[in-house]
Amino acid sequence: MTHDWTALLATATDRFARLTAEADPTAPVASCPGWTVADLVDHVGGVHQWARHAIVAGTPDGQAESPSLGADAAALASWYAGHAGALRDALAGDPTASAWTFGTEQTAGWWLRRQVHETTMHTRDLLDAAGRVDEWILDPGLAWDGVREVATEFYPRQVRLGRTEPLPGTLRLVATDLAIDPVVLGDATPEVELAAPAAEVLLMVWKRRTAEDPAAAALLALPVTP
């Protein structure tokens, strides 16, 4: 299953900017406790800046600037759109070009994929804060790629950095709306299967949903993602 990551990033960042302009900057973001919409936009724009530095300078030490305190929705949207555009410009070249990443590939294309998933998940957070979460609809194939990203990039990194111990079990994730191989987290016993539509599985591994099965929920309650 292939994805046009360049087009997906343009669509995702344009939508995030548009929704920011429509949102109340002071509204709380339930899925990111303690954050307001303004904090969420600051975070996503900051991640875009950090990723751009990693692509352009080849190091992880980029410093992000924040929007002005008290910025209104229009100003926040403009600030975000500027940094999203700068990121897209940095990614307009060869996706195989060398770049610093924290993952399995040291290429600019790695960041294309990562920033699509970053923006897509936080778009749901933004919609949720605005009481419009039902507008978040994700293609199952893209959702499942996000699940695979957790298994191959985030969970191993969490263990490597000592942020979590290896899972005390094996979590077998199954997409009920795709004819596709399961994604496996962990390699211990017991084995627990979690079967749901791809987007629902993605929400569960990113802690935006809780699995109904207690054994699966217990494994996913551990910090398999940051």
C-alpha cells in the first residue's frame, strides 16, 4: 500500500490551519490534559520547525519559536501556516536525501510520513476541542500505516530510551476493515489480540480510545508512545 506523502502533508497542514482559524484558542484539549487549543497549535507548529531543522541542518538541536502570547485564532492560524509551509518547502526535494531522524531511516522522506501522522492525529485533538470530533474520518490504509509506525518507530524508541520496559505480553493488532497482516507489539507471553477498524486501533495505541478488552487495555496503558 503506497501513499502520496507530499500531497497528504499539504492536505493535512492546510486543514489544520483552517481549523485553527475556526477554533477558540482558550478551549481545553481533552486528549492533551492541561493544554488549550493555543498550546496544541504551538506544539504542532513547534514540531514542524524541529523537523525542518533536522532536514535542513541535519541535527536534532533545532529551537522552535512560539506564537505571541494571547494570539487570536486568525493570528495562530497564520503563524502555524507559515511554519507548515516552511516545512513543506524543505521537503519538496528528493525524499531519499539524507536527514537526521529518530527512526529507522535517515531520510527526508521519513519526515514526510512522520509529519503527516503527527498533523493528522492532532487534527482530531483540535476537532475534539471544538466539539466537532465526528468530522475526523481517516482512510483505513493511512490509519494502519500509523499503527505500523508505532510498532517500528515509537515503541522500540520508548524501550531504547528507558521510557518504558518491554511489554509484559504480546499485543496482536488486527484491522477488521482491511485484508492486511496484523501488527505485533512485544514478544512476551501472554499474547493478546485486539481487533477493530484500523482508525480505532490507531486511536487506541495513541491513547485517544480505551480498548474494551482489559488485557489489551492494560498493555496499551503503558507508554508505547510518547
